[in-house]
Amino acid sequence: MKLQLGWLIGLSLLAGPVLAKPGTPGPSYFAGSYERVGRTGGAAALQNDRVTIAADGQGVVIAACSGVPVRMSFGPAFEIVNLMTGSQAGVVVECLFYNNGYNRPILTCRAEDGGAFTLWPLSTSAIACSG
């Protein structure tokens, strides 16, 4: 039984982006601007900036004004319906999402390199990057 379960998990990881589970909002639900507060990985510098989330097929892209975007898709954990996983420059990132009292998503994320951050939705539709 354990061998079969291992095969199923392995195949799900190789299958590519996972669709949102029934009852989970789709990628467009997450689109918007967010305040990001946390720490980066590696040198563990504090982080306090703004990012945008845009729908990208069956997943989302989290992008700041500078740096490599984070590409996320739903799953692959079958029992966790509010999980997104992805990567940023080869570093694995996992985010759990919830919603606030205004039915807007809040994401808490951690990266394999020690980074961790929370995303709070902003009322503005898009961030303005200078330069």
C-alpha cells in the first residue's frame, strides 16, 4: 500500500500544474495588489514591499517591482485544499491561503531557503513601479 501511495504522489508531482480543488477559488480570485511582509531566504533580510498577483493559466504569478517572480499552482497535497506550491529561481515556495472579512485572500508563505512572508490584499488595483 505504501508503495502505491508513493507512486501516486510521485506521479502527481510530475504531472505539472494542479487544478484548484472543488470549492477552491480559481486563479483570478487572487489577482490584485498585496502588501508583503516577512524575511528573505539566505541572508534573512527583512522584507516589506508590495507585489501583484496575476492569474497564469491554472496558477498564479507573484511579482514584485524587482526580482524573480514566484510561479504558483494548486496542490499537490490532496488533503490540503488551501495550498499552493511553486518556485522562485529554483527555490521551492509553499503558500497557504485564507480570506479576510472582505472575502479577499491572505497568503502565508515559506520558502525552502528559509524565507517566509505574508501577503495582505490592498484596495488599489495595481502597484506602480518606478524606474
